[in-house]
Amino acid sequence: MEDNKTPIIIGSDHAAYNLKDYLKELIKQKGIEFRDVGAHSTEAVDYPEIGFQVAGAVSAGEYSRGILLCGTGLGMSIVANKFPHVRAALCNDLFSAIMSRRHNNANILVMGGRVVGDVLAREIVTAWLDTPFEGGRHQRRLDKYENMGCQVHVNTKTVANNL
Ligand code: RB5
């Protein structure tokens, strides 16, 4: 059963390495187990490599929640949302973080280390981990986009075939 102590998987590129280090302390203090898939220093790494690991593990059900960080959060969120069953939410503000849980049941939180400061990031992570999904009409909506991947694929193929 998922709760706010559920283990999480976390990763960043070099641009958010320091923020990841800072947030790991917070996660530890909260008594939450985590797996850090890197980056392991500020040496440049390509964000998709890290994004694949975190989003792949969440997509496969190995972890029910993950955190991804890069410079802006944009690259990581684009990469992560390519994976089935991943709902990665780029939340560089507190309101988005809360709503991404309440309404979107986001299972990956993404932030930009060059956008948010440490203290804001800390508040965002805390709110994100503690806010439950509201279900109900939001579950119905989520079901609609969970099932959409296939349709889009078919439509794209049809369009491509007609060109
Ligand atoms: C790295 O310079 C930067 O491009 C990356 O961290 C991220 O912001 C990409 O979206």
C-alpha cells in the first residue's frame, strides 16, 4: 500500500546534482528509503540516461514514486513521460506540486535545479510526498489518458500511411 513512507527512486543530471544531495538529506530525515541512480558528481551527464532509469523503474512498478531533477526540469519531464504509466509532473512551484498529486496522481516529481532554490524545493518535495490523490472524477480522467497512448499511436500510423 502506498503511503508517504513508500520508498522512492531519485535521479538528476549534473545541473541538479547539488539539489539532489540536499533533498536526499530531507528524504532521509523523513525516514523514507530511496535509491539514488546518479548523477554522482557535478561532471556533465546526459539527462536522458538518468531519466530512463527512474522512469523505467516507476513504469515497471519497481517503485511507485520517483523524483527527477535537471537544470530546468524540462528535459527530465519530457523523457519520463515517454514511459507507460508514468505521470511525471514538472513542479517548480508549490501549488503545482500539490495539485499534481490531488488531481493527476503524479508518480514522478520533476524540478529544475536552476529554477528553484533549496528551501522552495524542500517545501515542494514535502508537499508532494504528503498530498494524497483525490480519486473520483480525477481517476476517471486519468483512466482516459492512460488508455490514450494506443489510440494516438494508431492515428499517427494512419496519418503516416496516408502521406
Ligand atoms: C544541462 O545543461 C541542461 O540542459 C539540463 O539540465 C536540462 O535543463 C535539460 O532540460
